[in-house]
Amino acid sequence: MASICKLTASLSTIRMCERLVTREFISVATISCSYFEKWAAVKIEERRQFIHPDEEDSYFTLMKLYEALNNTIAVEKQYLSLQKMLEEQLALEPNEKIESWFTSWKKKRAASEADILG
């Protein structure tokens, strides 16, 4: 029984450390300017999202990273995934900060496309 308690405590500690480490990577990664660094940050954040799918900030971080990589489809996919997760699990909508960012992003993208087609 004692070994089960130690194992449970160890798993809890590992999860806590993993959250701290991934958050530090993401805060550094969102500042980085290298294309490859951004893709590395995407992979780290995707892993965090897989482990903690109910954390809204991982979806938002991925949206911003995909925007920086000019991957519009992935930005929209993350937003839709976030909406679905919040609706199904918590009966909520994305928070105001994310809604505002996504609306602004869509407007900028539409304006950019209009300039190109213009």
C-alpha cells in the first residue's frame, strides 16, 4: 500500500512539474522569432493540450503561434476546438479576451485578403 501512495505522490509531482516547465517554454516560445522555434513551441503546446485538454489558455496560445506561422486554417481549427470543448464540458463560451482577439484576427485577415484581391 505504501508503494501505491508513493507512486501517486510521484505522479502528482511529475504533473505539477510538467505544467510549470511547459508554461515556461510557452512564455519563451511566444516571444521567439525563429520559424523553427515557433514550430517547436507548437509541438510543446500541443502536448500540453493533449495532457490537459480542458485548459483554455493552451488553445489560445496555439492560435497565436499558428497566426505567427501564417497558418490560418490551424488558427480557426483551434478556435472551433476550444468552442466545442467549452460547450461540451462546461456549457461555456470562450472568454472575452479570446473572443476579442479572434474577432480582431478575422477582421485583419479579411482586410489583408481584400487588399490582395483589390
